[in-house]
Amino acid sequence: MHPIVKTFTTPDGLKNLIFHFPVHWRALKVRLFADKDFYKPLGKEKNDYDRYFQEIRGDELNIYLEKELEIFSKIKGKTVRGCEYSSGAISRQHGHCIYVLVRMLKPEKAVETGTANGYSTSFILKAMERNKKGMLYSIDFPEIEGKEYSPDDFYREKGGAVVPKNKTSGWLVPDELRARLKLFTGRSQDVLPGLLSELGEIDLFFHDSEHTYMAMMEEFNIAWRHLKDRGILLAHDVNWNKAFTDFGKKIKTQPFFIDGSLGFLIK
Ligand SMILES: C[S@@+](CC[C@H](N)C(=O)[O-])C[C@H]1O[C@@H](n2cnc3c(N)ncnc32)[C@H](O)[C@@H]1O
């Protein structure tokens, strides 16, 4: 069933719509005013932008990742918070946008929080491989399928993103893309400060870990201090709360929205 039909016709869908109304409302608002041609604020060429999209749309990485993710059709169960297990991966369209952004930006050092199974990680690394440049430092505090947790091991609003038992964060990343990846396990609150002070300046920061107002603000504050001039702070699920827009106001920088849930700030 299409997700929109499901929203209006099933009790869980309706419950979700009512309880998460502010989240859906924020997504709709930014969707209506999205900066779809995001090469413009980045000051890049439309030709390159179109070429990079074409490059990734036709890449076999898409089929590889989706085939590997089929494992989730056999993974049944719920987290201790009552969410159905899922891969938690960003959409293919978001993967392509992030790929294009990395192709245009050509970062030397990029940091990601929220590796999970490694879907977004794979697109960043694919772009770095084509750029022949860049290292990605990715942090994850994974929830493992079938492992027993107490309700406050993870934040209350966390969805069902899990890493299958017998796998580790980032397992989806194809072997040939791993040379540019360094993985860190732990809460970003604990790992990010030390990692950033070791790295000094970074070119790109991508948030997709704990989507609480406090954790997002904490990540944005520290990442911003380490971003180079013209560096990019990219965030997923920016509609979950007001952290991303509030942070933009705080640093007096205009946020750009690729769509309702993916936004970025340019330093
Ligand atoms: C939505 S998933 C990320 C999906 C991933 N970007 C992809 O496209 O495949 C979020 C991940 O962040 C992890 N996480 C939750 N809280 C965290 C925290 N405080 N620090 C680091 N990772 C966290 C979750 O367990 C999960 O693995």
C-alpha cells in the first residue's frame, strides 16, 4: 500500500498523523519551498550538477544496495520502544542528492553521524571514489536486531533502525569503497568532540543520528566550529524538530532545503 494511502486508511497511519502532526507540517512547509536546484546556493555549474545526477542514477551501486537491503524483508520484530525493525536508510533520492553534493564539494574530510547499515555512507564514499579524494569519518551507536535493551538505552522517539544480528554498522558498504572510510562506534555525544579536535578543520558534516533537539544542536554547534569557510553542514530529518532552523537563526545563516527533510547550511 502506498504510504500516503496507509496514512489515511489504517489506525496506525492515522495515529501517526495526529501524534506527529508538527513533524509532517514542518516537512510539508519546507517541501513547498524546497531549493530543488541546490547547485545554485553552492555557486556550482548546472552542467556538472546534471552530469553527476546522471552518473549516480545509472550506477550499479543502487541495485547492489537495494539487493543487500532485502535482508530486512526477513527481519521481523520490534524495538523495546515498540517500533517495527527497519533499515532506517535514507531514500534513494536523498542518497543521490548527497552523492551530487559530495561530487560538487570534493571534500577532503567529511564526518557523518548515524552510519546504521551504511546506505548514506555508501553514496558519500562512491562520490569520494569518483573525486579520487576524501576521507569519511562515520560514527554510529547501533541498535542490534534481537538484542535486549532497556527503554532508555536510546532516545525515546527513535524509530526502528537496526543493524542485523551478526553484522556491524556500515556492513552494506561495498569492499572496494572501504579504503576511504573510518568507522567509530559510540554515541556521537561522546565520540564527536574528540574526533573533531583530532581532525581540526572539516569540509562536510552530515547528521543522521539522534534526532532530538538537544543532540542535534550539540552536533551542529561543534561541527560548525570545525567547518572550513564554505564548508557544508548537511542534516537529515530536519523536520523532526526545530533544531536545524533554530541553529540557522542562531548563527545568522540561511538554511537551504533540498526537500522537506534534508537541509544544509553553508559556512
Ligand atoms: C536513521 S539511522 C541512519 C541511517 C543511515 N544514515 C543510512 O542511510 O543508512 C540512525 C542511526 O544512528 C544511530 N544513533 C542513534 N542515536 C545515536 C547517537 N546518540 N550517536 C550516534 N548514533 C546514534 C542509530 O542507532 C542508527 O544506527
